[in-house]
Amino acid sequence: MRRRHLLPLFAAPAVITRASAQGRPITLVVPYAAGGGTDIVGREFAPLFMEALGQNVVIENRGGAAGHVGAVSVSRARPDGTTLLFAVSTNIVVNPHLQRNDRVDLSTTLAPVAKASSYQYVLVIDPRVQATTLRELIVAGKAPGARFTYSSAGVGSNNHLAGLLFSEAAGVEMEHISYRGTAPALQDVVGGRVTMNFSSPPPAVPLARDGRLRAIAVTGERRLPSLPDVPTLSEAGLPGIVILGWHGIFAPAGVPEAEMDRLEAAANKAIRDPRFARSLERDGLELAAERPRAEFAREIKEEYAFWGRKARELDLKAE
């Protein structure tokens, strides 16, 4: 089985307050547009994190370059624990390999605090496409004159890499169209301007349920409880293709160990809160297995090395 871990618009800052909070507020940077999957999960995590910390949390959407702009800004922030990143895997282990002018190794300039969730992707298409199954979609994509497109949050984003892997496995040529976030990328599928998107579940599931998108397959090893009638890629005719991602919390490298310990403890308390688990289940995500941050760091270094080789193999470059 080939397993691929996709390590996947600006908005006014949303301030989550608490009367008893003390100390300087923490800025939690979400490196994508508001309304996308990372933003949704980050906003579900933030109030629980705030409760565990006992200080205010400010969410800031800082998009651009498939999340690279926001991630690099956190890597260059003062290492005092007041600026953190709520990232998807691709921000850390893929995007740095694609930048021509800003080759920052985020696997070393950012320090992992905790892994929050793991998830698969949902292949959603414009309902006007004459296909209701994966096999029909592939046949339509191979037909003479077919012009399939897929949207993403930018070169190197989770949506982009999932689309590349699907195109290779299915033998369907597709044009990639880049956006500043998953939310606008999905909206152009809804509007019929793009054929498909590989989305994280939070923004895609509601659109599929109300018929504005058609969910064709999911990319994990088992079906999503939130979309029980939608088969996996393997069930639908592409055996052995599993595409997964994760969310994690990161600090700038150099934050004192005592502060990292405090942040890690509070993050894990928030992640293990039953309210967060219910939110993830509703969104179609799963809790990440609890592990020490040092183990998470080793996992990141392995994935970073893998995607460095893959980026060269696919000749991936940021636009």
C-alpha cells in the first residue's frame, strides 16, 4: 500500500477573551484564509487552549504562498511563547522545499508543541459534472476533449499534492488552479468554474450534505462517519492510495524549555477535552495520538526529508 502523509484571504483577527485571563495574550496564527479547514479547527481549539492556559488567545489569519507566509512569520517571531502557529503538515514539511527566494527550514526554525488532529481528504466535484462515482469521473476525465481542473490553496498545499497523487494514480490529466485558501478554492467548484477539489473535511462536508458539492471519495483507509455513504479511494477503484494530513501547534525555535512545557501541557489538555473530540468528529477529523513533543519533532524531520526528495522528483516549485 502506498501511503502519503500530506503533511493539508485575510480576515480581521478574532479575539477570544476570558475575564480572568492574565499576562500577555497569545497570538495563534492560522496561515490560511478564514473559513478553510485549518481555520475551522484552529477556532475550535483556541477557546479550550485559552481555558487551559488561563490567558487570552487572539486568532490571526495570515495567508499567502500556501501557508508559507504565516508559518515563516511565526518562525521569525520573538521566542517568548506569545506567538504560535496552528499549522497543517504541508506548511512544515513540504512548502519550504518549494520556495525559490525563502528557503527556510521550518522543521528546525519552528518547534513543535503538540499534534492536534489527523485527517483524510474528501474528493468533491462540481455537481454539474456527469459523474456520480469515481470510475465515472475517471472515464469522463479521459474522454477526448475533456478539460478537468482542480483547485488548491497554493502550490505545495495539501489540496495540490492530493490532486497530483490522484492524477498520477488515475491517469487523468488535470490543470491545477491555485487560490489563497481552501475556502475560495471550494467556492469556485461550487460555482462551476473548477471541476474538483481535494478538501479537508470541515469545509467540504456541509457543502456536500446540502448538495452544493458532490462527494465522490475519501482518501483514508476507512469511510468518514460524517459521510458514511462515500467510499474510500480503494473501495471506489483506486486500491492502495491513502492520503492523510495533520494539524499541529508550533512555536518559534528558542522558546525556553519551561515555557514550552507549559504550552505543551495546556495544548494537550485542550486537545484531550471531550468538546474538542466532538468538534473533530463532527468535522470528519480524528484526534492525534498523544505523544511527547520530542517524538513529534522526529516524525516531522522524517516527513521533511521525504517531501524534499518528492519535490525534486516532481519538480515542484512555488508559483
